[in-house]
Amino acid sequence: MSSTLLKKLTREDVEQHNKEGDLWVIVDAKVYDLSRFAKMHPGGASVLHVKSIAGKDATQAFYGLHRQEVLYRPQYAKLQIGVIAGEESIIRPLGHDNSQVPYAEPTWLSPGFSSPFYKDSHKRFQKAMRKFVVEVVYPDAIECEETGKRISQEVVEKLGEMNIIAMRLGPGPHLKGRTLLGGVIKTEEFDHFHELIVHSELARCGTRGYVDGLLAGGVIGLPPVLNFGSPEIQAKIVPDVLAGKKFISLAISEAFAGSDVSGMQTEAYKDGDEWVISGTKKWITNGHFSDYFTVGCRSESGYTVILVPRQDGVSTKPIKTAYSPTAGTAYVTFDNVRVPVAYTLGKEGKGMGVILSNFNHERWFILAMGLTAQRLVVEESLLFLSWVQQRKAFGKPLSSQPVVRAKLASMIARVEACQGWLENITHQMNNMSYAEQSEKIAGSIALLKAYVTRTGRATAEESTQIFGGRAITKTGMGRLIENYHRTSPYDSILGGSEDVLNDLGVRQAIKKMPRDARL
């Protein structure tokens, strides 16, 4: 309802409506008529009839149980009949502005702070990206996370139109001639910090399954085509994928070979000018709806990576996991599938190099999104303690308990430490070639990913203790905490498990030890 049509009411007016069949409440200076809704209230009508709520200001009670977004749902927004005269809402509406909650945003987005890494173009870009996510992506994310349906094609097309699919692959020739996010920045300005913003803003949806369903398969499946595919293959595949017309996924992991890439058993042999491929792949993100698969295989000459279009002999079935089916996680079977030898990515027998070179960017973007999700939990926890003052432990408000503040201190310290490390690595990526990144910072990326995912699970546990029962409920105030606690282990596995990455990071360090170093 338009604000010009809402009644101007007093608190005395509202107090007159405090019984069954005639029930008004105040939430943040807005007046809602719940007379008919009371019987449909999920918590029961009696909850609304208590003396502290019926005809009263129910702001504290509402925010103690519900998220702000509830008020914006059409079925609830229409219940508002007026506003309190002379009073203004104090709750900031959901919108495009950066959060003012301490530590809710990286330092460079906080008022009064500066950063050596971010320029005006990054600030313009972040503002536009936040607006796009709030208006276009977030509503679809909430719906798909609940229903398990695939990301809507309408959103996919808008991602393609804004060239967000292309920007998630980082700077490079694939961006040439494209208009980025409606022209908010020039193509030549785009760097890895802009890309970091894209990943971070998408992760703020707080819907882990949907975030992977948001074409994460393409982020890791298309780079081998861009970097190792022939010009003919690139011309045939890349435009449709970047436009959101076709989908691609990376098919490396197998039931008997997860983080141990060298254990792959999928085989490919030559028959004339074709590859014949047989084998299975497991846990393939977006695999259930992909049109193309970037497949790691064993061949006579060694490991080989081949681009496989969906066709007869390629079958996929969804894998039930702890997060939403919207991710399209699949078990993929290749049954004597024939593919032209021209679809080989890189040199035959040199596929391990193709696979390993792809890992750095994959791990970087996973940890970037994982860190944003962790920071979002910090914001939720601070907001929760700020509003739920009626929840007490041992006779005192929850926020006055030293043990609770200690949990928050640990959560804040972890995200801020990881943010600093992430930005340093991103700066190095801006100043290194693709080959230099593999040589010089693969170990750092591996160690940081393992650290972010490990600290993420610690944050998940601590936030769960703060939210209590709300944290194990899929709806309501603890929705985001429940989702994060349930899905945070994904980041610790995807792109390489923590133990494997920690070992990789240390082996890289030992390998680079100077020969003349002595105690």
C-alpha cells in the first residue's frame, strides 16, 4: 500500500483493538491489522492475544522471532493499514546500501576507512552489483533454496546480459568488447578485485545450494576451454555459455578419486578421429542440467582432458546432499561416448597440467565466497544480540554474558584476518601471469582456503550456540545460521579437502626453501 494512503494513527488508537476478531499491533512505527490473520498465524492465534502484544508495540517481540524480510512478503505487507503519527521507522529497510553493523562489511566498505587495493571503480562496481543481487538474484535464491528448483532462466539471462557470467571467470580476452554490469566500469578497468566483488556479493544471499546452482559449474568448467581449447571449439562453445544459453560443468571427481585427482578411472581411447569415453563422475556441480562436461580421463599417453557434449551415452542423475537440489549436483555416466579428437583440451597426455592449472582460480573463488558467508554470520549474530534482549541466560541479557562476547570476538578476528590474507593474494593475482600464479601463490591459495573453511566451521558452531534453538530451524530468525551450519562443510571439500591443501601448501614452501638456508 502506498504510504500516502496509509492512515495516520496514534498509539491510543491502536490500543482500542486488542481482542479476538479486532487485533492491531505496532511494528517499528507501522500499524498492522491482524484481525483475520490471527487464526492463520503459524504460531497460533493465542500468541497474538497476550497482553504485551494485542493493541501494543510488538516490535521487540516481532524481531525476536522473525527476520525483517517477512514484512516485505506480499501476503504480510498488505496487512499494514497505517503508521504512527509523528514517529518514524528506526529499522533500516532491506535495500542496496552497505550494512552499518560493525564488521558486517570488509573494511574498505566501512565509512571513514580506506584501502590501498580498492579504487573508485571498485566502489561504483560494488554498489551496482549489490543492487543487482538484491533486486534480481536474492528473490530467486530464497525461492529456489526452499523448492530445490533450478535457478530460473530469467535470472540466468540477466546474468548473461550484464556479463556477470563472464566476469566470474576473471579478467582476460573473453571480456573484450563486452559491456560490464550495464557500463558501470570499462572492460580495461576490470581486475581480480572486481571479480572478488562479484563472488562476494553473490555469496551474500546466504543460500549455499543456490550459490552453487548459480552456474558455479561454469566458473570451474569453462576456463580449461578458454585456456586450452582450439579457436574453433571456443567459438562454438564459449558465446552460448557466457550468454546463459548453454551450461557446462567440470567433471573430475569420482567415487574412488576425490581430492586424489591421479586416481581417476574414467578411460578414453582413440578410434580413428574420435575418442571413446567410458566411466563415471560423482559430485559434479551443475552436472544434472549441464550441456557440456569438461572431463578428466585416462588415455594411453596419460591423463587427458576432453570436452564432452551431452548426447546419447551421457546420463546424469541427481545426488541427494545436505544442501538444496538447486545446485544440480550429479552422478554422471559416460557409456562408450564418442567425441571428436578435436575436442581435446590441451595436449593429449598432458591433462594433469590442465587440471592443476585450473585449481588455483577455483580454490580462490570458493574461499572468497566462503569468507563472505562467514562474515554474514558475524553480522547476523551481532544483529541477533542487539534485538533479542529479552532472551536471558542466568538472569541477564545474552549480550551481557562474557562467554557470548568471547565467541563473537573469535568470529570477528577470524574473518578480519582471512580478509587481509585474501586481499593480499588477490593483489598478487593482479600482478602475475597465469603461469606465475601457479608457480608462486598456489601454496598460499591452498593454505588460505583450508584456513577459511576450518574457521568457517568454528564460526558455524559458535553462532549456533548464540542463536540456540533458532539455529536449527530452517525458517525464521535463525534461517541463515541453520543453512550455514548445515552447508559450511561443502567448502572444506570442494576444490580439494583441507588435509590435501594444507599438505600442498607446506610442500610448496619446502620446495622453495633456499639451498643455503641454515639454522
